[in-house]
Amino acid sequence: MKHKSLISINDYNKEELFQILDRAEDFEKNPTQPLLKDYVIASLFFEPSTRTRLSFESAINRLSGKIVGFTDAASSSVKKGESLKDTIMTVSNYSDLIVMRHPIDGSARWASEVASVPIINAGDGANQHPTQCLLDLYSIRKTQGTLDNLNLAFVGDLKYGRTVHSLVIAMTMFNATFHLVSPTELKLPSAVKRYIKEKKLNYYQYTDLKEVIPKVDACYMTRIQRERFADPMEYERVKNSYVLTRDMIEESKDNFKVLHPLPRVNEISEDVDTSPKAYYFQQALNGIYVREALLTTILGV
């Protein structure tokens, strides 16, 4: 896996996924080590981010690495009209690895084809978000004790939700059953559902969240993403489709956990935060350990 880019969760097989998750467990026990003291990591965020960018930066700092880059394309030469190709080829000269978020689907794959250093996709449009997927896998394994044969609910924006797309694809490796809850306008894309079918696994589609809660081991909530809608009226029509409250999870399984890639808007009531079944803030913390594991694995240290 040394010097191997991570663009899609499909880039790693099951054995490689376990290698990252097992190494993340080691970093959870000891997250501060000077393993990247001789490395420079470029952080190129062409699109706003809080958790992904900060957890990458925290991981790099905890490993004594150096960070260069930008948090807004407006502060870079992109504003002057520089192409993505020229930006990536130039930054490749300044760094040992590039972490990139971009609003256009497929941009990370294109960047990996022109870069002379490995690329980690930190989210490309509504396509994929593989590092979020890795920390989601880590969180599911920690809370369930396994990744195999689970019933998982995915709720909210399944059409544009790149975190959902990556995690569904990954969980097909582990014989999951998928319970898909969304407004009609925001159903999981046909291409992803076809992927489930090709693996001979089952998925069920719902519009009622309460119907699903007692059936599943974990519920992956997502926000309705205003920024993905070209028509503001379409967003207003679906924005509050699902709100998970504490009373809704009272009849859930003992092992049930609520997950969320964050940021939360209002799809999880704050009264859920104090429930032992809420795991989304710990899930965000797990991102540091997983990204430490990923960075060191790709750089071969």
C-alpha cells in the first residue's frame, strides 16, 4: 500500500481495509508519535470543511509532520485561473502527499493521474469520501465488535451523500443488509443500488424512519445538504424530512448506535446526545486515529 493513492473506497481490498483499521487501533492507544517529522503534507481544500480538514491537520501535527496548503480556493492561484492539473503538478513538487477536497465529481481521480505523489481524496463533489468511510468502518467495528452480517440504516440525503455512497460500497464486503430511508427525491443512486445487487445482498427502501429503528444495529443519519441543490425550493421541501429524537430509539436493540458524519443541522435532536446509544462525536474523534493510520501506511513509515 506504500505510495498508493486513496481515491475511492474500492481502491482498497478487504485485507487492506483491515490493515488500516488495525493500525488505527494502535494509534488510539498512542496517538502522538514523531513518525512524520521528515514529511511535508499538502492540504488542498477547494471546498469548505471542518472535521475532515481539522482531523487531518490534527493527525499530521500529532505525528510531527509539516503542513502546507490552503483552506479556500479563493486564496490560491485557482482564483487567477490556474487549472487543477497545474495546481496539483506544482504542489507535488512541494510535498510528499496531497490531501484534497474538491466540489467536482471525479476531480480526485484526475488529480491522482497527474500527481507525482500519492493523493488522498477528502471528498469529491457528491461522489465519494473514502477517509470518512474508513472512520465509519472503524466506528462500526468498535461499537458492534464486528463488521459482518449487520443490519444498517442509512437516513436522509442518500442521493448526494458521498459518505453514504462510500460506506454502502464498503459494507457490501461484509454481507450487510441495507435499510434505506429517504424522501423520494433523495433515494440512493441506481448505480450504488446496482452495486448491492451485484453482490447478491438485500436492500429495503422506506420513507418512515420509525419503522426501521427496531430492525437495525446502527443508524447512519445524514443532513439534507443545501449546497447540493440547484433549486432552493426543492431543498426547502425536503430539508426537515427526518428528525431522530430520543424517544424514537427507546425500542432499539441493545447494541444499537446512532452514527452521523457531521455536521448536524437538525436531523438529530440534541436530547439524543446524552444517550449511550449516541456515538457521532466519538466517531469524529476516531477520524484522527484512522487518518494517522492512513498517512503512515501510504508513506511507508
